[in-house]
Amino acid sequence: MKVLVVGNGGREYALAWKFVQSPKVNRVICIPGNGGTATLEKCQNLPMRVDDFDGIARFAGVQGISLVVVGPEDPLAEGIVDYLQAQNIPVFGPTQAGAQIESSKGWAKTLMEEADVPTAKGKVFTDSDQAKSYIKQQLAPIVVKADGLAAGKGVIVAKTVAEAQAGVDQLWEQGFSKLVVEECLQGEELSVFALCDGESFRLLLPAQDHKRVGEGDTGANTGGMGTYAPAPLGTPELLQRVEREVIAPTLAALQKRGIRYCGVLYAGLMVAADGTPKVLEFNCRFGDPETQVILPLLETPLEQLLLACVQGKLESFPALAWQEGCAVCVVAASEGYPGKYEKGKEITGVADVEEMGAMVFQAGTRKKGGQLVTDGGRVLGVTATGPNFESAIANTYKALNKINFEGMYFRQDIAHRVRQNT
Ligand code: AMP
Ligand code: GLY
């Protein structure tokens, strides 16, 4: 079968990397892909925009694509799935209505309140003065969020009332005319992905992300600087609670609104010290970089699993098979990220890492002549596995040391929390 992956990040590379391992998949096409997907065996790039729905649909139709998987949130929020479904193209991802769970934090908040899903107490505002007086009433710490998609830059976790109020002004000036102001939750974060077929769902292994750019979780928020799975915080008991208290009622509330949610329902959770999970946010797609540690541990063929979701047959699908052990991914970024950075720096060492049995999930890379060069903020992620976290961490950093490009930056403390806890 032929699989089409939409997107160009590390997540999309990881999806393509997993698909090509299946003997049932004879070709993977990435739109537009990156420098890594250009050279993966059985894989090729197609230089097309991810918002060119008509071009993508025509290509998928002519080529007889058996499965389209949409990586990023933007095309989902813009309705790529509705467009492809209307032409009978099998596509994994929620429709535009379902994608609102990520594209509108206000919509998601209302849905959660209706479904009694545990989340931070919050309010939606379309008037900045009202938002500011609510902040004054509630006091700090408090969180201000832009309603729409903001590529991780629309959340201000404010320590003081003044900071929160300045955050309101800042988001307003950026053009967000709807904001959510919510209670600041304490605890540890966990990413849980539910694969959904509209009726049933299956959880993937829980992962933990490291969103801040600096060691010890300091500095600016990023797309994610590293991750590990299975996160020990996600105990079987906690995951059962998440299924019962978060995923099942959310899918039921979506169905009540007439939405058949097929795709990943990604719950970004805050787990309190007493083990209570609350939803910080929902996303409508696979997480990046979490996918780069979850897929290396998944033994079940991914294309079969996602096709079962598309066909509404998840209920009868066999139990997911996982490799024993742990996976750790460290992201190598361009100097300056998440602010301004330069591109076009020569990357060396990828083959050396692969020879060691570790994986290089390329993200912001491109081929220039025969050379691999940097082309983004998060350039690549190196993932290694091991029987325990200690060995997976050591294997990952040993492999990462083989990679080099000018201005390469990475955090030295990925998965440090597990090290501290064990
Ligand atoms: P979001 O895009 O909503 O996941 O927010 C980005 C990050 O902001 C999260 O990963 C958390 O670290 C933080 N955050 C968001 N909402 C809250 C909250 N209610 N309380 C504490 N931290 C939050
Ligand atoms: N890892 C965070 C995200 O994918 O949004």
C-alpha cells in the first residue's frame, strides 16, 4: 500500500520512518517532507503546500493512496480532512469541527465543562477590560491563553496580576480577540495520546515533554526540546483514570455535537501531587517530539492501526504490542531558537548515529546539493532506547555527540525527572 504523510517536522519523519518498516507499505510520500524523508528508503518528498487541499486530493486520487495521515494542526483546523473525505480518500485525522478541540481553547473549555472533564477553572473573554478585571478578582498565579492556534506562543503563565494583565494586552495586540483566563495548576505534566475511530479509542504509551528551552525547565517555551516514554508518572491506575474521566467523556461530548472524531486526541495533562489528572489542553494530532519516543517502542504496524481507526474498526483490533524498555529523545536546535536563528548550516554525523543503532528524526533539515543542512529551529531529534532510563539516556547522549552543526544547542538534562525519581 501507499501512504501519504502531510507535514515536514520530526513527527512526520517519525511517522514515515515507522510506515516504511512495514512489509505491507511499498511507498511513503511526504508533502512536503524534509531533508530526512527525502532519503529514507521507500520514501519520497513531493514539493506541495500543506494547504493545497485540491492538489493533495488529486495526487492521492491518481496515485491510489490507501491512507493519508495529517501531522500538523493547521491543515486539520482548516478542514483538510473534510476536503479529502468528500472525495472518498481514506484519511486519519479529525474534521474541522473536531479540530476545534485544539484550534479554539474557548470551545474546548466549554466542551470540557459540559462533559465534566477535570480541567483548570476558567472563563472565556472577548473583551480585554473584562478579562483584566476578572484577573484582578482571581489574583495570581493565573494563566492567560489565546483562543486560536499560536504555535505554542499563546500561553502566559503569570506570577503576578500585572504580568497577567500585560499578557492580555500583548495577546490582544497580536490580534487575538478571544482569550481564556484560567486557574494556574500545579503538578507534573504528562502527554497522553488516544487513537480514536469515532467510537472506540486506544491509548498509546504516556510520554513527558520538556517544553522550556533551558536546563532545569527555565527560559522560553518551545515546541519541545526532548521527551521520554513510557513516563513512569503515567501508571496503569492513572491511565485508567484518564480513560474514564478524560477521554471517554470528551469523545461522548463530541458525538453529542455530531462529531465523529477519528484521529489522535492528545490530552496535555497536569498531574497533581495526589495523582489527580486535569486537562491543560487538548491537541488534535500527534505530539512533536513525543511521537519520536512512542513510535520506536510500538511493535504493532502503524498503518494497520491507523487504517482500523479510519474504517471504524478499532474495537476488534488486536491489543497494541510494545517493545520492552524505554526511549529518550533529545532535540538539537539552532542557536537562538525559539527566537531568531540562522539556517543553511552543514550537518554531519547522521550516518554515525544510525550505525550505533540510534535514530535521527530529522525536522528542520533540507538537502542542498548532496549535503544535509539546517532549515529550521528544531533541526533534529536523536532517540535511543535501552532496558531502563539510565541506559536509554546514556545511549541517546552518546549518539547525539556524533552530530554536529554550527550553533547546535541541546538540553543536557532530558529525562532528568525520571533519574531523580528512580
Ligand atoms: P498549552 O498550549 O495550553 O499546553 O500551554 C502551554 C504550557 O503552558 C503547558 O504545557 C503548561 O506548561 C503551561 N500551562 C498551560 N495551562 C496551564 C495552567 N492552567 N496551569 C499551569 N500551567 C499551564
Ligand atoms: N509536544 C508538544 C506538542 O506537540 O504540542
